[in-house]
Amino acid sequence: MLDDRKASILRTVVEEYIHTAVPVGSGHVASAPGVAVSSATVRNDMATLESDGYLAQPHTSAGRIPTQAGYRYYVDNLAGRASLDRASAQQVRSFFDHTHGELERMLADTSRLLSGLTGTAAVITGPPQETAVVRSVQLVGLSPRVALLVIVLSNGAVEKTTVPLDGDAALAAEVDLMGAGAHLSEQLLGRHLDDLATVTAPSVDPSAGSPVPAVIAAVRASVAPDGDHVYIGGTDRVAGAFEAVETVRQVLGLLEQQLVVVTLLRDVLDRGLQVAIGSETGMAPLAECALVVAPYEVEGEPVGTVGVLGPTRMDYAQALAAVAVVSTRLGRRLTEG
């Protein structure tokens, strides 16, 4: 642990470097609120912080910059100081008060909202389809030979499938489409998506000429789980966050790999971390990056992850506050349906 003075000096260096990206000198630190000591004392303490691994001096006679350990100490002592400003909080409230539509669009829009709040790339993983249960089933006739099946899931997703109706099924659909929809609701409500593949037409409605068999075939073909979906907003911000072109290329390349992104987010949470800095991410391409993550819940169960990815000198207070608020509001919005 650092004494109060060294902790104040380290905090000043971190916050100044976050906002300027310029090595911080002792003179600036000495004049900062809460330090109140001479430049000579600051220089001595900064030298100690450097020898202890919290600061580094990129060039002789230059100021200091935080190391990974310095950022870690700063983040670990942010308790109670991470909150959104009034304008950002209002922006989040307004977004979730007015957002509507299908889950995929909502998550994509939420990732862009979070990117705008933090100035970083934002990553959101969608709820796994195989764990969702059916909340609503509607069967609507579009034409004499085509029906539309709409399934609303407990995770907020909406599955839409067109169902071709041939021969007797088309004739029956004209008079019994509503009855078929009611029958499907009775059979499917409350079931998990991965259970639907086992539903067979005879076990649902064996009557000849019913549109139900064609609908069940469409269900089985369209809702097979295909893994977690990842929604990324603000990839254009990555280019401006790093000086090295190779770093930009590697980070963008990683963000294009959905499975890698999902694994990264889960691994960070599984290790009990909310913030992973540099090597803590476990991925070499992210050595100059930091990741802030939080799970979101639907009906009390964690179903997905909200996160931001940026340089190690990201504004951690803003990122932590934004991720916390957005994950809470997203979970609440999906729970309400």
C-alpha cells in the first residue's frame, strides 16, 4: 500500500496522462489539488514510485507515465468515484426509454451508445438462444400459400420465419390458421429453443391437412442455436486510440473474431475481474489495451456481457460508470420485454 501522499501523486499522474497522453512532470503534479508539497518532494516521491514499478520514465529528463501496476493501483482505488455526469446519465435514460424493436438492433444500438459515452470500442454479447424459452407464438397468414411464424423469446429475441403451405395445408390454413396458432402456443410456450428440435409434427397435431406440420418443420430449420452473437460499436475509435499502426491492426483483427471476443469477456469475468489491464487480458495483441466488463441479467439470470475496449490510458472512471449503468439498464429493458 502507498501512503496518502504517494497515492495522491500517482493518481494525479494517471489522470493527467489519461487526458493528455503526455509524460507528466513534477511541477505539474506539485500544483495539483490534494498534493500540497514542493516540486522537490514530488520528484523524490515520483522516483520512489518509479523504482516500485508504478511509474516509468520514457526518456531521460522527461516526465513520468503510469505502468500497468500504476493503472491497476489507480483502478483498485476508484471506489466511490466512478459515476456518470448528469448529461451522460440523461442520455442513457432517454435511450432506454425510447429504444424498441428486435433484440439484434437494440444490442447494436446499445453498443454504439456505450462507445459514444466512453470514446472507446464497445462490445456486447447477446443472450444465448439455446437457454431462452418461448414466451409467445403467433401465426399470421400472408397469402393463401404463405404464413408468417413469429416467436418471441424470454431473452427479448424475436424469431420470424415464413412458412410455405402447399396443397391441403394451404386450404386448411385459410380456415384454421388461428386454430393452428393456438395449438402451437399450447405446445411451445415455456419450452427452451434447444427442445424445439425434438418436436415432431405428429406429436403436435396429427390431423390431416393441418398447417402445423409445415410450421414445425420451419421452426426446426430456423431456430437452431448458432452460438453467441457479438455486437461491436465504435471500431473507428480504435485507430485514433493508438500510435502504432500495428497495434491498431491487431486490435481490429481481434474484434472481428466473435469466438475470441466472447472467450475473452467470459475469461475476465470468470477470474473475478471487472477491469483487465495489459497482460491481464491474457492476449498479446491487447498488451497496450484495457478492458472493462460487466454482465447483464434478464429475469435475475446473467445472460450476456457489456464491455469497452480501449488503450490502457482510457478514462477508467467514465468507463466503469458507463458499463455499470448500461448493463443494468439493458438487463432491465430486456426483462420488461
